[in-house]
Amino acid sequence: MIFGTFNDRLWYFALVFGGVSVVAMVIARHSWQQFQNALKAPLAWDNGDVPYQRDWDFRYWRRMGRLAAMLSIFLSVLWLIP
């Protein structure tokens, strides 16, 4: 009986991390588009040729999306094992 509830929690966590990965990848795509637009924009006098740090956020969100997806797959495999 204890294993049944634990098994259900694995499934719920797999679903949650799957949703988190989708959201993180959508944010990563939006950040990537902002980064590309920042590279196309004319240079400002105060930043020279370096884009703002927030324009590099796509790397963080892509990494978080992949990590959440891997964790979701891992938890769903653990859920399948009786």
C-alpha cells in the first residue's frame, strides 16, 4: 500500500516536470528571439558591442528545459518499474 502511493507520486512528479520543461523551452525560444534581435539592433554608446546579460538568458532556460525533460523521463521510467 505504501508503494502504491509512492508510485502515484512518481507519476505526478513526472507530469509536473514535463509541464515545467515545456514552459522552460517556450521561454528559451522567446529569449533566443530576443537575443537575435539584440544582435541585429544598432550598438548603443553605453554598451559598445556587448549585448546585455539578460539577452543571454536563452542558455539558462534551454538548460532548465532539458533538465526538467530528462527528470520527467527518468521519473516516468521509475513509475513503470513495479
